[in-house]
Amino acid sequence: MTIPAGRTTLRFEGVAAGILPESAIVTGLPQGVREKNLDADLLSPRTLYAGSFGRPVTIRRTIAKRIVEEAAIVRSGPDGAAILQTRDGFLAADCGPSQDALVYNRVPPTLAAKPTLSVELDSPTAVSVTVTLSYLAWGFDWQANYVATLRPDGQSADLLAWVTLASSDTTSFADAETMVVAGAVKREGSAPNPTWNVADESLTFRCFAQPIVPAPAAVFAPPPLPAPAPMAFEADIVVTGTRLRRAMVQQEDLGDLKLYRVPDRTTVAALAQKQVALLDRAAVPVSIVYVSTVDSGGDADAPRITLRLRNRTDQGLGVPLPAGPVALFQPRGDTALLIGEGAIADKAVGEEVEAGVADATQVTIESAHPDSGKDWEAYRLTARNANPYPVRFEARFAGEDLPRMSRMTETLTRKDGKAVWSVEIPANGTRSFGYRIKDSD
């Protein structure tokens, strides 16, 4: 841009509505920035009326299909009745037999159609410069979404993952260079609550319950002005869709975190979500395990259908997996039916990936308390499989319970700090596990 000599105000229209103005950095200016201002009072039916207080407007009245226009001055705020002063006195819009509308002669200079950041600067001479604006903004988020489709053998699955970009901001960013960061990113404070994102900017005129008695006032006769067309306002939430492409995001390191760069420019639309491919792997070895959790009182939760796989190269993966929801499908004829949905945490290469997706209906567990003694309680778990094929079942006990357990009918293993009873239940079969727990006293 070319900056003239002297005091200049630069206006950056179309910044994010959730901008943190104190974070804005403007580089490339000849003498730096004297002052920064965020113009947050955006143009809307409500702000246009409020900003026109004491200013001339045109009231357009429709009476029996006949349109009459009259000059007036706005004499009230945007809450309640719209009080207007005409040459005949005061009136309230929509309080008579007519349908009233307002035509504004101009937009108040304090209102902007888009979120705008303005900066003031002094330049000793006219100069052409390249200016860069950088800032932080709230209202953007992302997550990884995984779709696993079991193959007919039940021992492998096709794994497809998407990066879902979400924006609650009212500003769109077309053809943006987009990157997302995975991991526990350190954040301070909480998001502000921008009024232009959440406030009700609609305008409704309400008539008084009692007739209005015009107050004595000086006659107002503004000069005739050309009446522009009424301004129309809408507030739409637009969900954009793009052709799904398999151009995978590119993984990079960012300290101990992982950064995923979208290879192509993408439009992050206002109040919208979109998806970009993260990974696509076929025939990844998986297993389905039915998992139940047992508390210190011997009570067991209903078994959960759990998808399990290894994040290793020789197992078809071997890439860092960001946390996100997982949907598990099973083929049925020419389509695939949803088994259930779960989620995974951030997983590094080499880790085991596990997601409980649904409560089981064909695999159940019962807990019994057959006996007790002076300082111990006996329990028995009975797991049943109503499927016509064998299943893998696991009952997990809290790690602190293991030192108190004795007289176990089967050997337990250790997994993630928990004691695990892991067995295969035959088709339409039953397996049992008995143990004692010593009283903590």
C-alpha cells in the first residue's frame, strides 16, 4: 500500500470477530503504530437504529395498500417502542392501522459491516510499503475423527481419519494456509465473549399498551432527501461442503507436540465445519474385545465392545494419532452399519490404541457373593457369550485391589496398572472366575 505523509488511519476490514486486539502486531510501517482500535460495533438492524438516534430517517407507512412516506427523527433507543418525531408531533411505529418501516438516509460512521481493526500512524514522507497484520483470535477449533470399517474376516479394518475444522467466528477466511496442533497445548485464561458473536441484533418494534398522547414539541421539517431502498438484514448459519479429497495432511514436529499442515489452501468459512483427510489405511489388523470393569465390591459394569489395535508400522499404522472420536462400522450386504462410537486419546507410535464403542448385548457378566469370613469376602464373576462364535473377554480390577486378592481360580495379568482376567469365551459358552478380597481394615 501507499501511505501518504502525515497522520494516517489504516483500517483492516474482515479480521476475525474473536480477535484479541491487544495481540495485534502490524509490521512494515515506516514509524510503527501510534494507536490501535477495534471497531466492534457491527452493522445490524439493532445497531443501525441505535446509531440513528437524533438523526433524520424516513418512515414508510402502508395503509390499505397505499404507501405514504414522511420525514422523521429517531427519538428512542432500540428497546421497546420506536418513538419518532415528525412535523405533526410524536408517534410510535406500528402503533396504528398502518404497517411501518424505516428507511435510513445514511449509515452512522461508527458502524462497520465487518469486524475492523484500525491503526493510526505518522509518516514523515509518502512511502509504498508491504504491511503484515498478525493477531490471535478465539472461536476456532479442530479434532480428528476416525472411521473404522471391519472387514468380513473380523480381524482387520479399513481406517479412515479426517481433520474436522470448526469455526464459530462470523468472518470467513478464503484459501487460507491451515495448520493444526495435536497434543496438550498449554493455554492461559479463557475465551472472551464477543458481543457481536452472541448478542441478539434483531429489532422488533413494540407498541404501547395505552394510546400515546403526543407531547408538545417544536415542529420539525427536515429538508427532503432521496429515499434509498430499505436495507435488508439476515443472520444465516452456513455449513459449507467441499468435495472430499484424499490429499493427506502433512505431519511435522513442533517441540513435543505434533503439527499437521493442510497441503492445499482451504476455506475456513464463517460458522461452519469442514473436513480434510488425515490418513487412509486399508486392512489394519484389529481385534474386538469385550471389556468390563470390576470395583472393590465385586460389582461389574456391563461389557463394552472395544476396538483394539497397535500403532506400529508392521501393523499398518506407525504414525502419531491425535485424540478424537471413533466410529466403528461393520459391512452388511452392500452397505455398512454403525456398531457404535467411542474415542481415543493422543497415541504415539508403538502404543496400543483402544476405543470402547458400545455396550454389548450378546456378552454379559454376573457378579455373585457366595461366601465371607472374618476378614475376607468371596466373589465370583460369570461371563456368558450368546454369540455363535467365540469372543475375547476382559474383566479389569483396580490395581490397588490386587495385593488384597487371593484364592484366585485363574491367573491374572497386568495392563496399564490394572489387574486383568482375560479369557476366550466359546460360542454360546460361559466362563467363571472366583476370588477373595481381604478387608482393608
